[in-house]
Amino acid sequence: MAWQWDDVRFFLAVARAGSLSAAARALRVGHVTVGRRIALLEKQLGVTLLTRTPDGFVTTPAGEAILRQSAAMESAAMDLERIVAGHDALVAGSVRVTTTEALASQLVVPAIAGLRESNPELRVDLIVGVRSLDIARREADLAIRFVRPQASDLVCRKMGEVAFSLYASKHYLESKGIPQPGQGLAGYDLITFTASPTAMSPFFMGEQLDSARIALRCDSPVIQLRAAANKVGIVEAACFLGDAAQDLVRVWPKRPPTRRVAWLITHQDMRRAARIKAVSGAITEAFHRHRRVLEQGTG
């Protein structure tokens, strides 16, 4: 048979995503290409692997029969890529870095700007957001997260701590009153993320949120702060961002901020690659250079 591993990759993507368009986005190709590659694989194997339903694509019995082996092939292929990439001695090529928007702005961009002055062949793909990407599957080469993953094949380096506090506009606090520390935020309007890892809790400095109102959910901290400045409600933000935001004040300026550990994470097979070492070193250096403002803010 003429089928190849690359054909199986398309089958797995559709089986996981349930649609051609979602699989296409994950594979970064057009949905027509996905459909064509699936049809070609089925023709070469002589079976139907996926069937369309009103809710999307589902695997047939034949597809289910090869699903586990296909995932094992994917894992082996990823292992091979990591091992080969991990022995790369050149500070060149692509490094995929994922982190939050705030840390990307404060740490990663300045670090990469300096690094590329001496390594112009280096390219950084910066994926910004709160969604955790899978390093084992090469969705990212480096991650900066506030939650330490438990996978044994990941190398996690503690960079330091980042301070968080509650912020609101003076006008909002004048109209609503300042909440009492330890008494919860009942009756107040909150600005938060669409989803946050439970391992990052407690949120809102550990205050009880019963009877509080979610006024806005958004995964951009810059927009969250802008909403707070427009009197939408109270936001929990990194102090280095909140203290610099115009028209915002700390809700409890005398209360010590909450501190969360920032971890720099990579796969053990990739940690020796020159470009990974260079980027991780630059980010770590930037963290130490900005340690005071990261751990305390400017307020």
C-alpha cells in the first residue's frame, strides 16, 4: 500500500476535531486538502474510516480499529522530530513560544528583540493566550505558565513570581463603595477570563465570589484593564500592568498582592537544542532583569 504517516495525521485530526474545518485549522491547511487526504487514505486502505453525521464526523468501526495505532504512530513521529531537533547546534530556525499576553509584552518581546540582534536567522512564533498548548505534540517548544504541568517528560524551570492584585476605576469604587478585605465581593461586578486553570486559584485574591456578578469575560488583559477603566467592574491583573494603567487604582493598596509562580517549560528532548537554549536563556534573563516590577508592581 502507498499510504504514509502523513496521511494518518489527517485522519487523526478529523477524528479528534469532528469536522474538516477544525482539523484544517489544527493542521494549518485548507479544509479541501483535509477532505482530499482522508478520501485518498480510505481509497488506499479500501475501507471507510470516517462517516458524516448531523453533529460532525465520527469514526467507523474500521476507523476505531486503527485509532490507537494511529495515535501511537503520531507519538513516535513526534518523538523522532524532538530528538532530531534537540541535537540542532545552530541558533537558527523556528521556536514556538506560548505565554500570556501580559508576559509576552513584558518579557518575551524584549528578550527576542535583543537575541535576534546577534542571531538574525532565528524566528520566534509567539502564540499568545490562556489556552495551554501541548508541548509533547510540538504545539509549542517553550511555554511560560503559571501552572506547573505534571508530565514526567517536561522540564520545568521556576523563573520567579508575578504579583497580582485587584483594580478598579476611582469612579466605580466611589459609586459602589470599597469592598472590605475578607468579606467577599458580593454585589460587585467582575471582569475575568473566559476560562482559567483551577490550579491557578484562588482568584480575586481568594475572596468569596458568591452573589458577585460577572460583567465581562475576555482573554486579553489589556482589554480587561480598559473595561475596568470604563467603570465596568473590578479586575484581577498582574501588578506590573494594573499599576501602569491610567484611571485605575488598587482596590486594596495596603494589602499584599497575590503571587503566582511563573514556570518556563520545554520537552526534555528539546532542551539541548541551541535555539531552544538561546530563547529560554534570553527569557530567563529578561525575567531576572524585571524581577522587582514583576514581583511587586510599581504601586
